[in-house]
Amino acid sequence: MISTLPSLAFPWMTKFAQTAKEAREAGLAMVVAGPPQSGKTHLLKIERKSMYATDQETFFLRLQRETDALRLFQVLLLNTGDSVMPRDWRLHSLSCVASLFARRLRFANKGLVILTNCQGADREFFNVLFDVMAQLREWRHPCGLILAGSGDITDLQDLTGDRAASVRQYVAVPALSHGDIAACFKAWCNEEGADLAQRAKSEPDAIEVIDLVAKSTLGNINRVGQFADLKNRKFPDMAFTPQLVRQVYAEMRVGGDPKK
């Protein structure tokens, strides 16, 4: 699985990291969208590591589908600390819960909030969340905010449209290019991967292999990671050829026919 492989930063990811840094410094948010398993979490884990060099921490949470903004903020509160909630915490107003969340982020010295699976939240949740970030700035505790969701970037633009002025940049996660896939195999598949990456710069047969991988994995970084992991474990000595791609893809499809 991709979690066992080293993280990679492609050129567009490096640009994203710089923009995210500028957004944190300006007290603005980043909004990220892309297809399921397109690499959003991979990208955000790399960004999370950028906070390791500071004295602040990251609040990283995958949102679950909830009925309304109040319930979502209650979930956020439950994930920001070990302190006991009041007995009547479920009866708190949204403004009270949001204020408490802002205080917890401040006292816990959170310098970056990353929320994923945001496509399921509503406009009210995002409006109040931006109010929380503004409150932190008033307290001179600027906190970065990255919102990520599956789907088209225009969907998240609509959900956050009331506070578009608080967003530094909307980012659509691009499909992996041939060069990205070659870089993955160079990093993840030892000598065979490095050889393929070098030959894919100009040799038609290597370019064909990369093209087959791109089609078989749908340009999905998680599936490319699975592909590399299977190649390493089950076909460690085989060179990258169209036949190898079909064999690995058959394994990925669990019992598929390599001839297809």
C-alpha cells in the first residue's frame, strides 16, 4: 500500500506548499478538490510535515457526514482535546460551540487546521468555520486552514462562496502525468523503476508502458502506489513491459485475466 512507500513531492506539489505557506502567513485558507483517491490526502500529509519545524501543531480530521453545522462542530470539539464536555453540551448553540472550538485551537497551539471529506458539509458550517479563523486572528493566533473534498473544484467554490475573500487559492488536484508516474516508479521500484523512468524520457516502448500504467491506474496516485507495491512483492525481478503491466493489473483486479 502507498502508506508503506516514501512520500513524493511533484513540481505542482512544491508550488502548492509555497502557496499554502503564504496562505498561513496571510491568515487565509486553501481549498483543494479532486477525484476520490486522487492524491489529496497524500498531498496534505506532506503539507502537515511542514509544521514539524515549528512549535505549533496540526489539527487533521476527516469529516463525517452529519445532519447540520452544530453537530459537525461538536465533532470537531471532541477531537481537539481530552477535556470533559459539559453535561448539556449537545444543547449548546452553534455560536457557543464555535467559540469553544476557537479557544481550544488557541490553547492547544494549533497552527494549521486540515479538514478532508468537506464535500458533505453545508454553507453554514464553512461560514462559521471562517468566523473561527477570524477570531483566532483577532487573538493574534493566526491559524492556517486547508479544506479538501472529493469532486469538482466548483462544488467547493460554491460551498465556500460566501467567504471567498478568506480563501487564498482554490486548487484542483491534477491527474498524474507520465513524468509523475515515472518518478513514482523510480522512487518505489528500485533498479527497474529507475531504468523505466530514464527510458520513458524518449524510448517509445517505455512510454507505452507508462501509458498502460496510467490507463490501468486511472492516473490515481494511491493506485499507482498499489501497483508499485504489488510489483515489488510478486514480480520483483521482472522488467517493466506491457506483459508485466497486464499481470500486475490482473492482481489488482483480484483474479482478473492478464490477457484482457
